[in-house]
Amino acid sequence: MGTTPPDAGAAELALELRGITKRFGPVVANDGIDLQLRRGEIHALLGENGAGKSTLMNVVYGMLSADEGEILVGGRRVEITSPRDAMAHGIGMVFQHFMLIPVMTAAENLVLGDEPRRRGLLDRRAARRRVRELSERFGLDVDPDARVEELSVGQQQRLEILRALDRGADILVLDEPTAVLTAQETADLFRVLRELRDRGTSIVFISHKLHEVLEIADRVTVLRRGRSVETLDTAGADEATLARLMVGRDVVLRVEKEPREPEAPILEVSGLHVEDDRGLEAVKGIDLTVRGGEIVAVAGIDGNGQAELIEAITGLRAPSAGTITVAGRDITGADPREARAAGVGHIAQDRHRQGLVLDFSISENLALDRYREGTTATLMSPRRLDEAARRLIDEFDIRGGDCRTPCRSLSGGNQQKVVVAREIAGDPQVLVAAQPTRGLDVGAIEFVHRRLLAEREAGRAILLVSLELEEVRALADRVLVIYEGRIVGEVPPTASDEELGLLMTGGTPSTGAS
Amino acid sequence: MSTVPDPQPGSAPEEKGAGATVAARISDQLAVGGVLLPVVTTLFAFLIGGLVVLATGKNPFSTYQAIFEGSGLNWLLPWVGGADRDIAAINLQQTLLITGPLILLGFAVAFAFRTGLFNIGGQGQYIAGSVVAVWIGSSDMGVPGWLQIVLAMLGAAIAGGVWGGIAGLLRATTGANEVITTIMLNYTALWVSFYLFGLGGPLQNDSQPDIPVSNDVVPEARLPVFWGDPELQGLHIGIFFALVAAVFFWLLLNRSTKGFEARAVGFNPDAARASGIHVGRTYVFVMATCGLLAGLAGSLDILGWQFRIATNDIQAFELGFLGIAVALLGRNTAIGTCLAGLLFGALVSGTSVRNLDPAVFEPALASNLTGIIQGLVVLFVVADVMVIAVWKRLSGRGRRRAGGAGTAGNAEPEPAA
Amino acid sequence: MSAVSGMASVGRVRMTPERLGWGGGIVALLAFVLTLPPIAVRTPVPSILLALVAAGMGVAAIRAEARRPGWTAVVAAVLCGVLAWAATTAELGQLEVVASWGALTAAMLRFATPLIFAGLGGLVSERAGVVNIALEGMLIMGAFFAAFGADKTGSWVLGILIGVLAGAALATIHAIWSVSLRADQIVSGTALNFIAAGIAGYLYVDIYGAEGTPDDLPQVPEISLPTESLGFIGRAIANQNLLVWGGLLAVVVVWLVVFRTPLGLRLRSVGENPRAAETVGVNVIRMRYGAVITSGALAALGGAFLSIGFVHSFSEDMIAGRGFIALAALIFGRWTPGGLLLATLLFGFSSALAQRLPEFSPQAATLFQALPYVLTLIAVAGLVGRSRPPAADGVPYQREAG
């Protein structure tokens, strides 16, 4: 279904996909997708979360096998049943979540699967040499003896690219490569990609970020709900067009937000220092205040201390210094139960891991924090839980089953509704919402946003931590930008992309340095 | 922002926890198999056991029949009469004698499993309970018999609870895997009891210095027998404690706040913790309760029919480990554990030296056969993936979990809220 | 006992908190050794003092965040202090019997060997990401089938081979369950322990009945070295079984293969991040199968040593939990061959001592038998916070994520 401009020229296709279909049970992740990757081009694969981009590329790389369709490399039909096959055909892939062994060195990671030997033993010197040679050849610098866990994210990615190139890849697939990079690292990456392209490597660039696609790609194929919608040149395309193709209708509606006077401060964080699992400081002295009736958003690139900040406030992690008070009550270092009792509600960022016990019913999940209430002689009554649950199911329009249905059977949106319902029903003073719409479809997102605004209207203090700037702009009254564990700036939600981007990557708007 | 769930093989976060806990898999089995699955599993295990018997030149059918008769379950068959019936009655009493403690030991494992813990320490906790039971039971306390019984059982329960609680505490505070710690505690209990009742040990009996055995439980402190002849080891009232424990187990797990916490932690410790449940305290509570049950089992045996501990006996009686098979076969449920306890009780007593006709099958062989069957049962229970897959194909239902990690369930489009 | 800073030094050795802790352990050992022949100080005073010093060093180490060495020193100080005090109250003659170093060291090596083999088996398996609780069962299979095989074929070589095959067979079941069926690895391992004990016991009773294995069971030969005169170590190694040397050799071989060859690199990658390994073309399934089966073969070697190398017979309870002690030694030794070796020598020493204690006091001897298990308990509890198993250890691998 992809429309290729008629003047495809004499260039042979490096990679062609015809009618690729992949099903997971009743779910059709890829539905008859066609794709044409020309030699020496950067071709973007654009789509929302769940559109099927990663699935498609995993099929190409042999991690999954297609149910229907064929793959052609260099014009010839090939069978790819494992990554080894893919590599043999010159396809290399850099995954979104890095496929590296953290405790091993860069050199060891690079040669894994294709190791240089000397008298039966691993030739470490040769491995190191290989890394250095590749670094020079492609201009991607990596220390061969450093353990991967010591490398920065950008360096890890460089290592992954080097590895793919080392195996002779002339088709390189990158899955959301900029998701974890700073602006500088992204610029470096783009430079490298352009160089590779000019040398003849064909590149597939998977992304859901419109501006990046327009910046780096030559052509772009848009996927929507498992189907390829259209392929077009990026020259002359604009964000609005791409967005419309991605979503299928005119761009996402924004929920109406009334201006509201904030009330008294409820959440006060002062001088907060929090260490992460490795004992390094992730939060390096944060002050923030959230008043009743306002939504304060903390925006920033993932991994700058947001997780630890949330954990400290909700009691999952004890801070090493500083204070946290809720309505005047000190909850520094409290455990989750005490934090809740003091009025902290927590919409966790991972509803499967922290938000819900998937094998519990809706009733049980709704009661996960207050199952001790209403017990007579320490015996719980499921009926009482069910009654309470039914009220919440009605109020929050949770669909997919009755109160006894295990949450595992619900769709993502309804699961999130359960979480939101529980947290709000606890009547918290301050609601901490972490990535509240992650992985949700448009309807669910709208619901959550409406609900958060309603709570704001009702006078609750809401701390929103989100990676999506759209969401931040839609909901926040004030935006705090977090970078490397500190709040580096406070801006209104109307601030420009440049300003936000600069702050998020450590620059200062006035000097423009980063 | 779409309705198609995003199956990303590269996504690290979803991989480890979601749905892979023992508790979750067992709940899956419960949903899929119902009663049929344990029955099939058992039959399969017996089948392979029978093959082993066959392979060593004996007749599996007559063997199993001899075991069946040895267990006394034939007493339930209405056409068995006369002298056979009397013998069967005695055998059945033996079976039920063992079933009581076995059920308790099964719960000692089942409760832990529901919380995501694996309690292999039933053996050690049982020993701890036995030691205290025999110590209190053989003392000259000058109190009425029933009180002494109560004290002995209480002491045994506490001893077992402490023994289990240690492992729970270690798990809660240091994260030490309870499998290793409970195994170590098993052996520690074993050697300590050898020491206590061995020659020259502090609890060795007062009358016979050459024999490493404890004092006898005084006659007043022995559990009354209600069926059969006390001289011939009739059935004592201990079995009722087991049945009461079953009710208690069910209530605890399904109706109490502690049980709610245990189940939540068993399915998803992260979510439990985020909602305010103290995971560490839950571990300690659960392990202590399991130890308590196992210790109680020990006291039932001591006060019910053993009346003493000899260092030879301690090792021979490996009920604690059978508890694992009982719990797994019974799918960690109240009724299942009771039924599985009966099955294994029958197996143990049916293969005992007393009850098995050595002409048909050597008892020493038979006890090993029990061990093999027990292992096979656990092995098959735990291969749920294969079993569930087969089951699904047979019943044509593909709705539940289409093959894997816990991504959001149905892909039905969401009506606008 | 001054507070430790990274800059302080003792002599020319830079003192770090870790070194302080380990040093404390050595000082504690010294406290105990003082009271034993040939030094045999008869008053407990110097030993108690040394033990206190050791404890202090341990505490200082703990406060400087070196918890593992620190706690080791404290525990060692307490243990050695008690042992030293006990030694000074004993008769010198008894002590000399107990602490005859040559015999003790020889016994230590012998007791350690089955642990070494089983531990190496566990190492290989866990480095590939599969927990192997069934080491006990594999030891049992090796022990029985080696004895049986040696008996039936009249050759100890074939006996060992058959034992190894039996262990590998059991391990294959574990591999199928853990890798292909993705069953809970600990529960399936436990089940295999039951099955192995049952099969070995069943066949033993059936074939050998009441008399037991024959007295003329073919033995794995001893190797005589002319080192009698080289001090107590020389005496210890003068007459050791072939498989004892085999165990030590195996440590080197396993270290080489796992940490220095491409195969080993891939093995470890499978245990750390199997998905990453898959993306570079490593066959995770095949690797794990190979690792588990190898672990069965190795562990079985340990069992074979026990039956036809050490005790010269088979009996139903002869393994007595050694598989679990080996697992503990593995954890103690941080999943490295070198650490494993040290841990098994420690446990072996404890068993050797326990063997000689009945001279001293039969009751104490019985209690002492519990020591390895208690030590393991402390080790697992105290060290787990620091030790890091392979990242994907125990997590079943799914090729096509749903």
C-alpha cells in the first residue's frame, strides 16, 4: 500500500518488504505492510506507540517470524529466521532497550558471537584492537575496556552501532534511538547517520517524533494500526501532514482548562537529596511547592531523577537529606503506608508493576490500599469490597468486566482507570501522577486528563511527572524542568519548545549554551 | 496512543515480573484445570512409577493393589467384609494418622507458595515442634492431662513458628533466599535433635543411658484415641486439628487482612509495596505461620502415637518434604491440600513395613517408590506451561493469556469516555 | 583500632576497609591456631585478646562500609575465640589427636572434593542463568551409578563414566523443564532431588538389598607422591585420590573455559542478558541446555568420588545435604571458581574437624556437625546484600515475547 514516487530512479532497493503480516493471537500487529528501502537513504518509520513499527523491524531482524509476506534483500527473496540470518544478509539492528551486557566490557560486548580466538582462548587484545579500528573508521569513540554499565547512554548506543557495522551491516535499523539521548548526543547521532548514509549504508529510523523525522530522514513511511498508510519524501512535508497520517484524523484534541486560583500550599519539598540504587545521588537538592487547586508538572528527559523524586515523596525510597511535608505534616522518610495516611496519592508510572496486582479482581485492586477498613473481627468481607467497587466502577466508567474480573483481562485504558479511581477515591491531599497516560489510547488519555483537571478544580494539589510535552502543556499551571537531579527552571506551560528543550538538556535560555 | 497493545520484545521493564511469579502461575492453573488437572497429574505420576516397578521385574498392578490394601482405603469399599474389613480398618486408621500431620505440613508449604515463597523447611520446623512437644509432654508437670496436651501443642507451635520465622526474617531483612535458609535450618534442626537425644545429650531419657532416645510422653498427655484400639495405634483426635486447620487456612487466606496481604505480595510484591503493604513483615508472618503449622504437625505425631523421639526415627520420617508434593498437588487450596494429604498419607502408610505385604513388594523398595512418585507429582505440577498449552488446544479456548508476558489484555477499542 | 580512612597504611600496605576486614579474619584465625599444636599456648588470654582485636577490626570495617569482610571478621573472631577457649581447656593429648595438621589437611581436601565438583556444576549452570537446586540429586545419581557401574563392569573408569551419564541424564530433565517448559527452576530442581533419591534408593535396595554394596567394589586409585617429608602440606598430599586432584584440575579448567574462552563469554552473556545474546546470534536455548547437562556431569563426578573413591560403598543417606552446601559455597564464593574453591576448603575443613572431634567429646562432635549449615546460613544472610548472581539467573527465557 505504500506509494513510492514514480521516479524511484535506477537505485536498487536495499530492502523490500511485501505484505508482511504478524499476528499475536487475535491482535494483528502488522497487517500486509509494504516497505521499500533504497540504497543509501535514511528512511523513517513513523507511527504512534503500538502502530507496529518495532514488530515489523523485529520480523526483519529475525527476532520474530512473519505469518505472511516476504522479505527481499538486494532484490532477492530471503528467509530470515534468526538474528544470525539477518546479520548474514547485512542487516544490523540497534534496539530501543540496549542489547548489551552491563557487566562486560565494551570490547567483550562488541565481539560477542563473533569472537577472535588465539589457541582456543578468547583473544582480548584482538577484540580491543577491533573496537579501536572501528572507532577510528566510523568516528564513533568508545573505550574498549570500560564496562558497559559505566558508559553513558550515548556511548552505549555508539557501541551498539559499531557492533552492527562490525558484522558487516549495510542496512542499519535503529529503533527509537533518540528516546534516551540528550540534545547534543542526538546531534552527534544524526551526524554519524548522515555520514553512514553518504558512504552507502541504508538506514531505517523508527520514531514517533515528528520533528526528528523531518530533520534526519529522506523519506518516511507512516504506519497506523498495523498498516502502512503512506510513504512520502520529507522534503516538502510538514508536521501537521505527518500527524494527520499518523493518527488518522486531525490532531489530538486538547481538553479545556479553566484558569484557577491556587490555594494554600499542600506539598512542600525542601532541600531534597535522594540516592538511587547504586548509591549515586539522583536528586541533588530540590525545592518545590504544590498548592491546592494547581497542577505542577515536572518535565525532563527520562533518567534525570524524576523516578527517585516520586519515590521519595510517595514513601518508596528514603531521602538522604531534606524534608517533605504534606499539609504541614512531615513525611520525610515515611513508608508508603504512612505517606498515604498523610494524604499522598500515587498514580504509579508502571501500572503493571506498581499500580495493580493483575491477578487480583477489580474490587481487590480498588481496595489495595484500604482493605483494612471495614473489617469486623479481622475478617474481610468480599461483599463489602464489591459494593465499594461498584460505586467506583460506575463513577469512573471502568469497562471490561464486573467487580470480580481480574484486572489482567482489562484493556490498558481500563486498567489505568482502576488505578486512578483507587487513588482519587482515597481522597488524597496531593496526587502524584507519574506518566499517567503512558501506553493509553486517545480516549483513555482524554479521560485521565479530564479527571486530573476535575481534581484540580476540586482543590487538590497535583504533581504531574511526564515525559510528554503535549501532556505537560495541556495540564500544567506551572512547569518545572528537571535536569540531572535539580530543578533548573520554572516556566509557564506556554513556554516555547526551544526554551523547554534547552532547559531539559542542561542549557540556559539566556546564554543558549548546552 | 492506539488500541493495539505494543508487543516490544526489546522492552526490558515488562519482562521479569509480570505474571511469572509462582503464585500467578498456580492461579492460572486453577483457572484452567479445575479438578481434572490434579487427577491427571497424579495418574501420570503413578503410571511412570508403575513403569519403574515393571522395569525392575515386578508387577505394577499387584504392587499398587498391595499398597492400596495396605493403606486401608479398601475399607471404604462396601463389598469388603469380614476379617479383611477389620484389617482394612486398622490400616485406614494408620493412614489417617499420617494424613492429619501431612495436611498441616501441606498447608505449611501452601501458605508460603501463595505469598511467593518456597518453604522447604517443613522438615526442620516439624522437628522443632516434635522436640518441644516431647520435652513438655514427658515432663512431670502435675497439671491435668488436657492442659499438658495444650501446653505441649502450644510449645510445639511456637517452636515451629520461630524456626520458620527465622527464615522469613532473613528474607525480609537481608533478602536471603528462603530456599537455602530453610534447607540449612532443616539440617541444623536435625543435628541439634541428634545432640539433644543422643547419648549423653541433655534431653536423653533418664532410665536407659545406652539408648539415644527421649523420655516417653506421660500417659495423661497422650491424645485420646477415638477409633480403634489404642494398643494397636488407633486413630487419635489429632485429625480433627488438621481439619480445623483447613478451615483456618481458608479463612486466613481468603477472608483476613493478613491473607489479602499475603496474596497481594505473592502476585506482585512491587504493587503491594506501593500500596502500603509491608512486604517484609508479610514474609515474616507467613513463614512463622507455616512453621507454626509444621510444628503443630510434629506435636500431633508425638502426642498421638510416637510418644518419644529416637535419633533413628528422626531421619526416617520425611513427612516434611511430602508436604511440598501435597501442597502442589492440592494447588495450594484448602480442599485440594486435604485431598492430596489423604492420597499421600495412603501412599506412605500403604508402603510402610507394617502394612505392606512383603511377599508382594518389599517395603524398603516401596518407600523409595513413594519418593519417586512424590517427585514426579511435583515435576508435573510445575510443568504448567505444557499442560496448559495442551489443555487450551483441547478445549479450544485461546482467550486467556495468548502466550506470554503480561501486556494489557484485550484489544477491544475503547469507547470515548 | 583507629578509624579507617583510605589513606592510612600499615607498613607499606595501603589499608582499605576491605583489607581491614579480611585482616581481622586472619587475626581471628591466628587466635585459634595459637592454642593448637604445635604452638599450643595453654592460657586463653592471648587468644581472647587477639579475638577482640579481630572483632574490632571487623567493626571498623563495617563502619567503613566494607560489610562483607567486616562481618566475616566479627563472626570469625567470635568463633575462634570460643574454639580457642575450648582448646585451652582440653587435654594436650586430645588436642594433638584432633589437630594433627597433616591428617586434617588431607581430610579437608577429601571432604572438599565432592563440594568442588558439585559447586562447579552449579557455577556452570547458574552462569548460564539456570538455578540448579538439584545438585544434591545429581550427586546421588553419580554416587550410586558409579558404584553400580563399577561393580557390574569391574572397572572404576567405566564406573565413573556411568555415574557421569546418570548425572547428565537427570540434568537433562532439569534442562527440559527449566528451559523448554519454563517451569519454576527451584521447584523442578527440588522434585528432581526427590526423584533421584527415590531411584537410587529403589535400585540400591532392589539390587544390593540388605548386605549393601560388595566389599570388593573397584576403587578409583590413589596417587602417591614422595612428599612425606615436606611438612604437613606434603603429608597431606602424599596420598590423595585421583579424583581429588581431578577436582582441583577441574577448578582450573572451568575457570579457563568460562572466563577465557569465547564459549565462556557466550555462556555468561546468556546468564546476564539472554535477549541481548540472542540478538548477536548466540543460541540461548542450546547454550542453557549444554550448561545444565554439563553441570549434571560435573556434580555426578563428585558423587562418584564419594562412593568409589572415598567411602568405597554406597548407602542411602550418604550425600546428606552436600549438594546444598555446595550451592552455598557457590554463593559464598560469588559464582567464581576461585571463590568456590576457598569456600569448599573452608567447609571441608569444618567437616574434617568434626570427624576428629568425637575424640574430644561425642556430644560436641554431634553439635559441630551442624556447623557447616550454620555457617552457610550466616553466609547467605550476611552476604546476599553484596553478592550479585548472574542478572538473568532463574528467569525463564521466552523467545517470542507475546
